[in-house]
Amino acid sequence: MVLWLDGGMPELDLSTDAVSLTEQLVNIESVSLDEKSIADAVEAALVSLDHLSVTRLGNTVVARTDLGRDERVVIAGHIDTVPLNDNLPARRDEEHLHGLGSCDMKGGDAVMLKIAATLPEPNRDLTFIFYEAEEIDETYNGLKMLSQQAPELMNADFAILMEPSNAVVEAGCQGTMRIDVRTTGERAHSARSWMGVNAIHGAADILARLAAYDARRPVIDGLEYHEGLNAVFIRGGVAGNVLPDECVVEVNFRFAPDRSEADAEGFLSDFFEGYDITVTDTAPGALPGLSVPAAAAFLQAVGGEANPKFGWTDVARFTGLGVPAVNFGPGDPLLAHKQEEHVPFQDIVRC
């Protein structure tokens, strides 16, 4: 249940338990680019806490302790969701809270709010970042805007991103790069195909190379990452009676964080030697950084277990600023964006 103040702004009750707070957050609709109501509620709740200084940039809210501790830790979570899919309001069963954003990632946001409300004198200074527009084009990403307009608010010795990870640490993340691999031919009438060159047929070698790809599995900080190279789209063709003179195979490369983007592009150039390739999208990976004192202490505090992160997350934005970061949040990432999205009560409590 969400309380609504005069003027139509929702109110969050920070005195309640973390599961109930998750339910309150889920019931504030916050599809990407429509986060004002939830940002208003989060800001109002944090401003009421005397031990925090609060800054707002757009619909991104930052709250900080300033206790002069030797180290600072950032805890971050996005407040937007994908579009509704007949999965609001929230509902409970015996062990789970169901509803849009429950797993990705309002359970994590609730954990952040409970820590902010109940830990006025942490042993390290804390920065809480509740940011907008993670689920859409990075142009709108609240963390990206923060890193460009107020990067000092992201400075820290260590960062925790509350992305769903089954309440187990997932360290770093892999990078991602998309390329177009292009073949060319010569148009001709399909009734006289010997007069032309079929560019789609020319893509067979590209697909054969991909099928024979042997994935690299580097071990970094004791964690085994697993690279992936796959065709994700193929396009070509002019008409039903014309040999195509161009075919493009779109390839996605998920590379381990010990490779830079330049290294990844160099690998792809070598792998597809003889073909014209164009990079269409790229994002760097993030090294685990588990040897950093704050990271090592955190890992020990939450059980000592860590897994590699195979997908890309915003931890890379912190790494780009020189801040080691991990993913640690309630919920199964495989449920993110699904209509049946839900989060176990025990994951929220554990985090």
C-alpha cells in the first residue's frame, strides 16, 4: 500500500520492514522517463533524515553521509522499470513479492532506503544513488548524466550496484560490442543467377567461423569469465527475383573485463579477416576489483562467495571513474522484465 500526501505525491514509510517498503516502491509506477513521482517520494523520505545531505539531478537522487571516515562506499540502484505488462499492483504469496520492478530492482532500492534510514553512523561514509532511466537508451541514463555533470558525487573507494544477483556477489561485468560484418555481390535476375554474385550465399563463411568459435575463459581474481561471440541478426535481399548485392551479419561479442574495447575490436578484426566490419555499439567491461580493502571486507561480510557477472551492468560506469564495483541485490536476474517478475522475501532480508 502507498500513502498519498496532499498534492498527489506518494509517501514512503521508512519505519516499515524492507519487504513492505519494496511493495510501496513497486506500487509507485515508474516506467522509464516517468520517474518523477518515485523520485519525489525517495527525495522526501531522504530529506527527512538529518544525517544525510541530499542532492537531486533531474529524477536522480543522491544522499550522502559526511562523517570523515577513511573510506567511502557508494550503493546505487535505478528507480525506473520496463513498461507495464498487467503486473501491477504488487501482490504477495507465502514467500515472494510479485509485481513490476520487484526484482529489477525495487527490492534493491528498498534495501538502500532501509540502510539509509537505520544506519546514521556507518563505519565508512556512504553515498546512496537512486537513478533514473537505466532500462532505455543510455542517453537518458541517470548515472551517465551524474558522471558527466557531478562526477564528484560518484567518487568512492568501492561501489555496490543493487542489480538482482540472487543475493550473491557478482563481481565486475563483461564488456559488449556489436559489429556489422558485410559481404558484397552483384545483382542479377534470379532466373539468370550465373550473371551475378549472391551476397547472402557469401555470408556462409561468416556463419561457419562463428559456429567454430572456441570461447575464451579467462580467470580474473579467481573468477572464470566466459566470452561469447554470436550472430544476432542477418539482413539482406532486394526482391524475390533479384540476387542480393549486400548481406550484413550483425554480431554481438561479450568480452571478459581483462580486454579493453580496443582489444575487443582488434580481436574481431582478426577473427573476420577479409571482411568489412563496422562497430555499431560498444561498452567496456569492469574488472572485479575484489582485492581492494573495502571490497574484500564487503565480500567477507556477506559470506565470502562471489561469481563472475556475464552480462553488462552499470558497474562499468564506476570502474570508468576508477571505482571498483560489484553487483549485489535481491532477486533472480532471469526474472527481470518478465510478466511473472517476483522477488523472494528472504533475498531482501539477506541483502
